[in-house]
Amino acid sequence: MPIRILPPQLANQIAAGEVVERPASVVKELVENSLDAGADHIEIEIEKGGSKLIRVRDNGSGIAEQELVLALSRHATSKITDLNDLEAICSLGFRGEALASISSVSRLTLTSKTAGQSAAWQASAEGRDMQVEVRPAAHPDGTSIEVLDLFFNTPARRKFLRTDKTEFGHIDELVKRLALSRYDVSWLLSHNGQQVRRLKAALTQDQRQKRVAALCGRVFADHAAFIENQYGDVKIWGWLVHPQACSAQLHCQYSYVNGRMMRDKLLNHAIRQAYGDTLAPDQQPAFVLYLELEPRQVDVNVHPAKHEVRFHQARLIHDFVVSALTDALTQLTPASRAVSQP
Ligand code: ADP
Ligand code: MG
């Protein structure tokens, strides 16, 4: 076969393979865009576990009419311009691929209005060439993205979708993680027309603790204590559960690096080490923890789905987390009831 350039839709579908694993991955990308756009209210509507409909609506900055075509194009982003930006990244997105990828494996419609525009516009990309069509629409300031029939044109992917209940379970878990990353944002999640989660913005410490209790459950809330520690520019804060209250059922392990949710090996290792032999083999640590450091000290461009980071001073971060958490744990009593508020 001669060498040829792939048609845009096919190239985007291949890229989608890396980031769009299931409906929850679409929700993650769309919500991260809303957060990057400065939204403080985000509504997520799901039908049939996301295989029929995923709609994310925000009150963020919106996308200008003349940028709608770019927003749907691959390698088009408003978040970085050069390598220097990438090395000190503060936004959740930067690859400029999500909308193009999702739109190549679904029927995606983007509707948006910026505060400076008098009317809203809608765009969708179709066919092999992903030609974008733009038309007038009605929408308040902000953006709505509607994703219909995910994987309708990639049957091999569609086959891997689990039951609606399972797929929605993944979405709900993801929304929990995201809601724990941004207390200042209010959230609404519904499935098949039923409201599943409604979280008001949590601005005070008391309201934050209530959000943690609502998302992590009573047992976590009853046994978790608030902790905070800092070493130079590195800071850790959040909630930790006393070892005696950790059980296999209490499954609550959420960690964030600079506001980005993570399943980071180094961090998990440090947390586990801080708990040490206070935990029996069948016990798991339970925590909601936030690590904050200079953006330049972490590399987030490690994996397309951005689940992992690389710390430039890995050893230092690891040891700081171990010592901060060990200190905190020695001061906890099994009944530290810092989260639960009457
Ligand atoms: P990335 O987030 O990596 O930049 P995306 O494909 O997810 O790439 O989005 C492309 C661009 O579209 C973004 O850089 C941003 O400018 C714009 N965009 C996407 N979603 C929104 C949104 N909800 N509100 C405002 N702008 C958005
Ligand atoms: Mg994005």
C-alpha cells in the first residue's frame, strides 16, 4: 500500500482510542474544559449510562463564534502556546485533542456564547473530513456540549460498553472525584431525568467538610480528621482516617496534585508508608488529600489521559508526604470527628 495521510476523522478516531475509553472519559474531558473555562456551575446530564446522551453545560467563558471551528479541530488549544507554558501548566487540558477525538466517535454538538457576543452559536463536525458547520442558536453565556450515540461508528469500541448501570457508576465516581477537586463549583448530575447529585458551592471550611461527608459517606466523615502541613513551596492538606477506623468497606482514596485528580504511585506509596504497620493486611488507608506545589515541579504530560504525573524532586516530595502524614497520624485519635458536623 502506498503511504498516505489519514483522513481527519480516522486520525481523530485513532487518537480517541487513547483518551475516550468509556462514557466516563468523555465526561472527564468535558468537565475539565468547563473548569478551565472558569465555570463555577456545571450540569451533567446522562442518559442510558452515557451511551445515548452525555450533556455538559457550564457558565464559563464560552467560545467565540470565530473559534468554534478550531475548538473542534485536533491540536488546537487556547491553553498553551509554547514548551515553556507546557512546563508550568496550570490548566487541566493542553493537548487540544479531546473535542476532536470525541466528535469523531459520536454525534457531538457544541453550543456556546461569550459574554461579549449578543447571540449564541452552535457547531458540529461531520463526515470523513470533519467539516464543521456553524449555525445560530440560543444559549446563555457559557457552553453546552452534547454527545449523542457514543461509539456509534466504532462498533468494536461500542461492544466494550458495560451495562448502563455500570457505566453510570463510573460517571458518578468520576463526578465525585471532580467535585472533591473544586469546592467552589456547584454541581448537578442526573441520569435518565433523575437528579443523582446536587452540590452547592462549598466556600467555608464547614461547607467543605459537609461536601466531603456527602461524597465519602458517614463512616469516613465520622473518623476523618483535617490535616495540613507545609515545607517550603510544597503543601499537603485534606482529611485522613485513623487506622483503627480503616476497613475494606470504607473505600475512600482520593488524591490530587495541583487540583488534578491522580492515581499516583509515588503518592500512594508515601501514604501507605505513613500508615505503616498500623494497618492490618486487609485494611486500606482512607483519605482525601491535596498536594500543592510549584507547577514547574511537576510534569503532567506523561500520559494522554493525564492520570499520572512526574515530580522533578520525587524523593523530596515522597519524604515530605511520609513525614507530614506520619506526624498527623500520631496525633489522631480513633474518634477524631473533624468532618462530621451536626
Ligand atoms: P484542550 O482542553 O486540551 O485545549 P479540547 O479539545 O478539550 O483541548 O478543547 C479545545 C479548545 O476548545 C480549548 O482549548 C478551549 O479553548 C475550547 N473549549 C472547549 N470546551 C470549552 C468550554 N466548556 N468552555 C470554553 N472553551 C472551551
Ligand atoms: Mg480539554
